[in-house]
Amino acid sequence: MRNYTTQMDAARKGIVTPEIETVAKKEHMPPEALMKLAAEGKVVICANKNHTSLDPEGIGSMLRTKINVNLGVSRDCKDYDVEMEKVMSAVKLGAESIMDLSSHGDTQPFRQKLTRECPAMIGTVPVYDSVIHYQRDLATLSARDFLDVIRMHAEDGVDFVTLHCGITRKTIEQIKKHKRKMNIVSRGGSLVFAWMSMTGEENPFYEYYDEILDICEEYDVTISLGDACRPGCLADAADVCQIEELVRLGELTKRAWAHNIQVMVEGPGHVPLDQVAANMKVQQTICMGAPFYVLGPLVTDIAPGYDHITAAIGGAAAAMNGASFLCYVTPAEHLALPNVEDVKQGIIASKIAAHAADIAKGIPGARDIDDRMADARKALDWDAQFACALDPETAKAIRDSRSPEEDHSDTCSMCGKFCAVRSMNKALAGEYIDIL
């Protein structure tokens, strides 16, 4: 029988939960140090008590940077088997989190399958599912309908829910007054904005926030405070709408912590590279060190088909300056629902960004694999190099497809016997260096 309600409650009571113990080992950190961070809200361990297959992870700027993968069916792409293939591929490639953003069909069986079988954290955006679950137009839904869907997701074992609590009726006037270039690009944020506009009522996720906290406490669900006003283009970065919402998210973070509810705060979006660090520092100050969960950020608007790269550039800078959790971006961003290959490309790009940031932050042990790679390259040991690679299959396939001549198979086909590593190894060993 649990004598605590949430991971934060346990940490504040000095109880080492199985999840805290597991995460502490993964992070090479004493459980007591991890508990202190969890008690302060600087680390979250998203672990719904009904997610029986979970292999828990911690999210916080002083831990390894984690990545999230967005998946889910839509009206145009509705094959749940394909989505499950993407899920398993994502987990195999090292994704710590899966967000089910399904917006078509009977979503509950797939969501329940995820929490039964997937070891990664599972997140959802309940406002998406509300229209699908009730099969009614947005304007006909009540505040109670939205809250009931949050409860359903919590019962299904979802570890964190993105809730756009920071957008209010005041935001409607701000959007009209400040004339953003891209308005609201958050799908959940736009739905809440539309619901308020059509009904004349206040945002139910803000108005009934205390009731939502009770649901989250009952199931130990982490709240990911959605950034409805995240910038969707460089021109809107750090504008009044984004910063005003962030201030409200800071207030909502305090209220959640008072209920022992864990909180992440979501961030941009599209941000010029020179503004990324400032965005991270502002969030850390306003939200008192709560883990920051960013989409990218994308540092240019002109790379459709390559936005996994623009996001990786921004993600590395963001994580180096305090972001804890990177939402992957695929080559299909802004264009289409990602296929299996898009998912792979997005994950690898995000993993590179996260790892680069961890090295820059000085996370203990982060550079060990890089040092092993250097040793393997110096020895021209190709199998050892593949073992160190983020994506060994691709690395090996490239080498195998362009093999060097047989008499210098220890090198690659770029340099052959001109290989600097080969020449230096021979020179330092006092051996004759044959080139021709």
C-alpha cells in the first residue's frame, strides 16, 4: 500500500520510491540528491501508478537530456499498427517518452495498449481527444466534458498530460491587439481559443485547475503546462503573448506544487538562435526551475523537409542553457504525418542535440562514449566504432556500400592509404609508410 500520493509527495516525505531508486541509478546520483530535486520541483519522474510497463526516467536540467516522440493517427493516416511500429522503433532508438496525439477513431484502445506494453513515458493532450471521444463539435462540449477526458486518460495510465491552462479570455484580446504574424500555432491552444471564442466562457483548464490537480494527485499524473502562445515563426518569438502566458504558467506551477503535483513547462517553438539562451533563462526564473520541455526550438523558418536539423541546432542550444526535455522534430514537420523513416531521422537528430548538450553541461559520464569512439578510431577498429555509434546500422551500411580496396581495408574509401590515422600509427610505431 502506497503511503504517498505522488513522486513529489514521496520525495518531500523522504520516501525512496522504486521509481526514484531506478532513476537515481540511471543518473549515477545518490537517491537522497534526486529526492531533494524532486521535492523542489526541479526534477519530475512521470510515473502514473496505472502504467504497469513503465521503465521510469527523470526529467530535469541537471540530469541527462531526454527526448519525446510525437505519434498518433489522424483522419488521413489511421493505421494503428503502423503507429505501433513507430512506437517500438522509437523506443529501440532511445526515445524516453511517447506522446499519443491521435485525432481520429477510437483512441482509447491504442492509448491503453501503450501503457500496457510501452516502457517509455506516455503523454497525451486531452483537449484533442475530447472532440473525438464525444463525437461532437467543439462548441457543444462543456467544461465537465473536458475534465472527464482528463480523468479517463489518467485512469488509462498516462504519465503526463499537456494542458493549455495559461491561455485565458485576456489572451483573445491580446491576439487581436498585437497582430502576431502567425497567431496561435499550438493545435491544443487553438482549440481552447476557439472554444472560448464560441462559448464566451473562460478556459476550463484554467477555471477548474484545482479540480484537475485533484485528478492528477489521485493517479500521480504530471502536468505539462502547454504553451498555447508559443511562437510559430521567428517574427513572433518572445512577444507579449508568449511572455505573458509564461508568467501565468509560473503561477500555475506554484499552485500545482502546493498539491504535490509534478509540473513541466512547455516552451517554444520558433526562436532565432541568438535568443534561445535568453528564453531558457527567463523560463527558469519565472517558473522557479521547473523542467522546461521545448519543441526544437527551430532556429529558421525556411527549411521544410530539413526541420529535424533546424530543431537539433536549437535543441542543443536550449538544453545547454537549461532545457530538460526535447520534443523531436522530423523531416515531415509542417508537411505531413511522419512515416517510420521520418521518425527515425527525427529521433537521431534529437539524440545528437541532447547528447551534445549533456557534454556541454558536464553531465557525469556523458562524454565517456565519445572517448571510446576516439579510441576505436585511433585503432581503426570498425566494429568498435559501430558499437559506439548512435545509429550503428546506418554507419555500417554506409561503410559496406563503399568499401575500400582489399589491401587497405583498415581505412575508409575517402582517404585509403592517405589515411592520417594509419600514417600516424605507423610513423609512431617506426614502421614504413606505404602510400602508392
